[in-house]
Amino acid sequence: MQEKVILKASFNPKVKTYWMLLSVIFSSIFIISIPLVPFVLLITFLVSSAVLKAMSAELLERKLVVKRGVWFKIEKSIPLEKITDVGMMQGPLMRMFGLYRLDFETAGQSGPGALVSMIGINQAEAFRERILQQKDLLQGKPVVNESSSETAITDGVSAQQFAELLKSVQRIEVLLEKQSE
């Protein structure tokens, strides 16, 4: 049975520039490698395009599928119920390019740090929130929509049904107030 794709991440092309700048910084640290900076830039430019093309992250109904790798392909399927935290990190250089790194930590993983890290996801905050919402849905918790002032419950009850239930409760409260007078 194939799961429905809920959200597919897209990656910011500024990641390539970020990687190139990082390679120049690290090459400049060692005085002997400064003459090699043009070659490092060329190699980073060529490789970063392939690396960016090979990266993907898809949120499915019950899992997150992360793929990456040019020479050595890596595909990780992380069940949403195992995800304990989705951390966001942004260093000063990343802030300059408007990039974030998402770190996916899971229950039962061995060793410190994240199981999977992805850099350059467009709208990283929204992607992170959608993952956490889907995780809550799977666990049967009501999902709070923070973009509106009201709490939206999306565990199988439509907005119209919720509004009708709310009106019914209000009518019952009015009747109870009349009875207590």
C-alpha cells in the first residue's frame, strides 16, 4: 500500500553559494591551500549542483523519507511516531543566505546528535511544523492551528461539523442558564 505524500520539501539554490563560501573559508585557513581556491570553487560548484539535485525530503502519512547522496545513495525512512524533535539551526553565515538546517532526532537512536540533518529546505519553519502536526495527528492529539486565534481540531472533524457542535453547546448553555434562574 503506497502512502500519500503530504508535503515534499524544496531546496533553496543559495545552498550552493553557501557551500562554495564555506569551501573558500576552509581553504583560506591553510595558507598553503590558498592558490588552490579557484580549483576548490570549481569543484564545489560542480559537485554542489549534483548534491542539491540528489537531496529530497517527503512527508508521508506515517513517515518522513529523506534521500541524498551522489556517489553513495542514502535513503532514510523515519516513522513519525519515533521522531522526538525537529531542531532548527542557523549560524551567522547561514543567516546571511536565509538558510536553516533541520535536525531530525528520534527515540532509540544511538549516539549524540541528529539522526538526519538537511540544510536549505525552503520554508523550513513551515516544513518543521507540518511534520510535528502530522506526528500529533497520528498519535490522536488535537492539532492546534497557530495561524488563527481559534483552536482548530483536525482529528477527523471538519470545520463545519466543529462549528455546528460549538453552536449546539452554546444553545445548551443558554438553556441551562434559563433553568437556573
